Amino acid sequence: MVNYYSNNNQFKSINFILDVYSSDIFESITWAMRPVVGTVDYLRSMHRLYQIQKELDQIIRIYYDTREKLLNALTDIVSINIYEEDIEEIEIKLEEQMSHMKNFNESFKKLKSFSTNLEPHQQTELYRIVLRKLNGRLSSIRDEIRFKMWDENEDTKQLLVLDQSFFLILELIKDATKKVDNVNLWLKINISLLRIEAFHRGKISFDDLQNDVTELSMYNLDLETIPRNYNAVFEAIEA
């Protein structure tokens, strides 16, 4: 099995979190790309699950090696300077990469088509369900990060950068719940998660991760929603 991960012990505090929650992050990326994957129970309640059961099973029960191959390919795309590219161009490249994944291309196409053909109110409910699930999943990762910050053997600055990354993604999710059909918000959530995973695999630097925090802070966010003391703590540690 090919090892796609960075062995850099300098970032062991961050890598510990990303190792422990790797499955959660993969599922979150999958939900951001194809929200329908996270709504099995909702589809069952609508008596629509049978229409895409095979495709959902294929994604949900993906083998570890296949998952790693997929994430490695997707993180290659976002490892460039993404802020010099149009966000829609990045989406096209991500979708094109999916088309190269044997056994998954047709499933991902069918899942997208299924979602598109739902009634508008069903689409809205599906998106909101997934956004709430994403919020819960990423909030639990932040809980673990903040718990680790109390450990004197951990690098608090590293963990705070990672915590801010997830915090700002959660802010995007909060904004997306009010604008569930805003494609750019879904793309930004997905790309931001992939960038964290790209760092985990040693494809972007810690400076890049810090720059992402700055960029996310400026992206369609009301800065007043960010607790004032939160940035103050970050600045104090950085100093």
C-alpha cells in the first residue's frame, strides 16, 4: 500500500488530529461534493432510496486503498496556488479527476443527476440536512483540537491554526444554510477541506495553511461573527 502522508514530525500535533479523524474528513469531503450521500435516512423516508442504493453503497463502503487513491488525486488539484485560479475552474478539474476513477465515475454522475431532478423543496431539505451533519462532524473535530491544546506536550500554535481553519469552514457552512443553492459556498467548503487534507499529505506548507485562514477570513464572512477574543488569542500566540 502506498503511503500518501507526510512523515514530518514537526507537525505531529496537527497530524495526530488529522490521522484520528481521517474517515470523518473523507466523509465530509464526499458530502460536500455529493450531498445526497449524507441523506440515506431522508431518502428512505421519501421512498426514493432504492433508486440510487447501489451507487450510495459503492461510495459509503469504499475500500481504504481506493479512498486514499481518490483523496490523493483530488488533493493534487488543490495543492497549487488556488487563489490565482477561478473557483469554477477548480471544480471542473475536480470533476474531471473523478471521471478518471474507474468504478466511481458513473456512480458520482448518477448521484448528481438524482439530486438535480428532485423537487426544489426536497433539494433544499436535503442540502440543509447535510449542512447540519457537516456542522456536527467538524464541530466534534474542533472539540478534540481544543482538548489537545491543554496538553503541554502539544504545539498550541499549530493546533490553533488548524482550529481556525475548521472554525472558518463552519462559518461557511452557517452561511450556506441560509443560501443552500449557492454553488460557490459548497465549492469553497469542499476546497477548504481538501486543502487541510493536502497539508496532511505534505503537499502544501504550514505557511500555506495559515494563508488559507487569512483568505477564508476575508471570503464572504461578516468579521463581526468571529469572536473578538478568538483572534486576540491567536495574535498573542503568534507573537
